[in-house]
Amino acid sequence: MLVDNVVRVPVADGWRLSATVRTASWPEGRHLYFTVRGGDRDWLPVRGDAFFAALVMPAMALGEDLTVAAPVSPRLLRSAQTAMEIYHAWWGARLRPVRFAVAEEAPAEASADGVGLFFSTGVDCFYSLLKDRDRHGRPGHRPVDALVHANFDRHRGADYDRLLSRVRRVASESGCAAVVVETNVRAATAESVHWEEFHGAALAAVALALQGLLGRCLIAASDQYGRLPPLGSHPLLDHLWSTEGLEIVHDGAEATRTDKVERHLAASPLVWENLGVCWLSRPAHNCGICEKCLRTMAAFDMTGSLRHCRTLPTVLDLDRLRTATLRSEGAMESMRSLAEDATARGRHDIAEAADHAHRSAAQRLYQGADR
């Protein structure tokens, strides 16, 4: 796999960092890009770090060594070896370590001042934002000043505009800049890697593209330390994509989803008006019936604040929770976590429904494995 022609070019109302990627499957080459509308040219230094991070896993899946004809951070090159070992340990023969080559090791540069947080309006990123606001003024704390929204699916239209308006509203009320990045990383790699396994590296690639703006960037945790399954964004992995000038941090794994709602989200009108968690519905819409919406509603219900949340149904349907379809082991683990949290809080109605959904999904999984 060869990455070359790394360039920064102006586009309508912003700048784009792009490269050409050639593999045995794409001998003619494909363009990979990161576009920031309304951004400054210096936000996107002409380096190979972002493309390197985005292509380590695809190169492993294709069994091709990775060559980047652009400067790449020495720290990133070293730590990517560990990332490959973790990928291989977790996902086996599908992802075998490969060799790297780069045009040159990038010289260390002064770190940028910005602190970013990837922000989608979901529970995890809201928790990291509100927790960060609570820490303002503490010795040594560098507050988040940029909410980075990565448009991996290249959404367009009124629904996506509504989502962006929420992101910008939250940024404005939090004293942050809203930085929207559009990239084709997900589409360009979908044939070779699974998004659940890859998304952490994809987020890191976006942050690495913005090294002229960010000196630190937070990726909100999806799971709590005690319940961490193998996942593309993980406290073992995310920091490995850091460079000499950019620190990438996996943030918030000290809390379960219910803890996050209870500690910070339940009493926040900013959350009530802007929360978006659903991955089955259109941008800026929550369907209210998928397992993720139902788990979120259950967490708010346990705090007595579901009635305030204007982006979700205000009544939790326990029958729907009991029969929720869990499509992955990660979703099963999250439902089991909800059952434990509900039991600890004396909400045995929610605990029973969540446990039933978890046990039903586990039974289907094991029956399928026995066939």
C-alpha cells in the first residue's frame, strides 16, 4: 500500500488535506481526504500522520506493507507497532502485522494550543464536555476549546444541517469553537475493515489532520474500565496515535452510561435540548425504539429526568426494552451493564427488562455458534 501526493488545497470556504492511496486492489489509486469548512490553512499541516493512522488497519487486513511518501511522526511510527499487536491479539488472522516505510521522520514541532473533543451530541461526548467544564480553573487543567464533529458518512441535507446547528449551539454555549471535518476515510476503507474495530483509528486520523490547531484531543469512552470489550476506540489504543505535538486521550471510561447521565447529563438543559444518540435514524433524530435509544432512556428514567429530555420519548416502554434487538457483542455488554446499574439503584423493573434482552440475545448468539 502506497500513500503519496500528500497536498493541502483550498476548497469552497475552507481547506482540504488529501493523498492518493494505491493498493493491489486499487492500482489506479483512490483519493483520501480531510476537509475543514471555514478553517485556516495552517490547521492542516502537510504531513503523512493522518493517512498513516487511517491505513494501518486496512493494510493489515489486505496483507500489504504500508509506505507513506510524506513525513510521519517517529513517536507514531513506534507506537503503531503496539497498536498492530493489539489488533492481531484481539482479531486474529484477519489482521496480521505489516511493515512500514516513510519518506522521512517528521521533525518535532511546537505543539498547537487547542484542546479538542470529538462531539456528536451523544451521551459519551456530552459527559466528557460537562466533566471538562466542571474542571475549569483546576491547576494544570487545559480546558476543551474546540468541539470536533467528524462527518464520516458525508451527510447532506436538512437533517444534517439540524444536527450541525445543535453542535454549533452546544459549542457556542460552552465557549468552544465548532470544527466540522468531512472525510471519506470510512467509505474508502469499508471493503477491508469493520467500523466497530476501526473507528478509533479513524477519529485519531481526523485529529492528526488538525495538528496545526490541536495539541490535545479527547475521544469520549464508550465503555467503563471494568467492562471493556475489544473495540476500535479503547484506552489501550487511542493514546498510541499521539505524536510529539498532539496528545490523544481516551476520556470518560471511569463511568458507565448510567453514571454519566446521573453525574452530569440529567440536570443539563443543554443536553435536554440537543442530545442525539441514535445510529438507526436520520441525523438529529432519535427513533426512540432501538436498543441504544432505549438504554439511554432507561438511564434518564432512573434519574427522574427523562420527562425533561426533548429529543427522546418521555416515557420508557419496558416491553420494548425487554425485546430489544442487540446486534453485536458490544450491545449485549452494554445491556448487561444497564441491568447491573438498574439493580444497584433499586430499579428492578428496568433491571429485569434489560436482563431479559441480554439473555435472549446471548441465547441467539450461542445457538447460531452451535450450528
